[in-house]
Amino acid sequence: MNICSLILVFLLNYLPSNALYSAEGKASFYADRMHGQRTASGERYDKTKLTAAHATLAFDTHVRVTNRKNGKSVIVRINDRMPKSRLATIDLSRTAAQQIDLIQTGIAAVKLQELDAAEVAQQDAPADVSEVTLANKD
């Protein structure tokens, strides 16, 4: 190997990448019988939380899932694994599936977009609400 190849290998392998994951595929949702079972991350599955399973994304990664048919989206946190060979790209919790109208069809075409830390913090922060002055009410 020449020096240019070594530098290229170093740059590709050791420098952090700012590229965020995005994909299109199919989404399904967990069966109710899975409620309370342990996930691959060790926590228990809760059908009322906005969580999901993905084959390769790291645990605690936040992903916006958008139903391509109706445009509705939900932000979920990855806390479980699923096989790579499945037809679906992501498995959503029941509550997340309800928010994008996935329950009746059971599976839908979706777009996935990983969120960076700033977007996640913005989602978690309470909205700023300006106070209404009552000066003119007298």
C-alpha cells in the first residue's frame, strides 16, 4: 500500500461521520402479546411508549418515521433488534403505529430519518409560550 491509500483508509475509518441514516422501506408493529417482554436492550417493551426495533441502528437512536401514504410522522427511540431478513425495515410500538395510522393495514411504506442530538433535544424541550398581558382587559 502506498501512503495515499493509508491516509484514505485512516480518514474513512477513524474520523467521525456526520452522515445521518435515512431509508425507505416497510414498517410493521409489535403484537400486543409482546407487552412486558424484554427487548434486546434489556428494557421491557411497553406498547404505550414511542419505541421501535431496527436491524442495525444503535440503541437510543431517535428516528422520524413518516407514513408515505398519508404523510403522518412519529419520532421513536430504537430499543430493540429485529432480523435483517424480515420484510419490514422497522417494527414500531403500538402507540407509534397508531400515530401514523398503521394499525388497520398492519404494514405500510415509510420513510426513516435519523435525528441528530439537537433535534432530539428540541423535541424534548417544552414549547415556549408567551404570557398574555391583561392590561387592556380593564
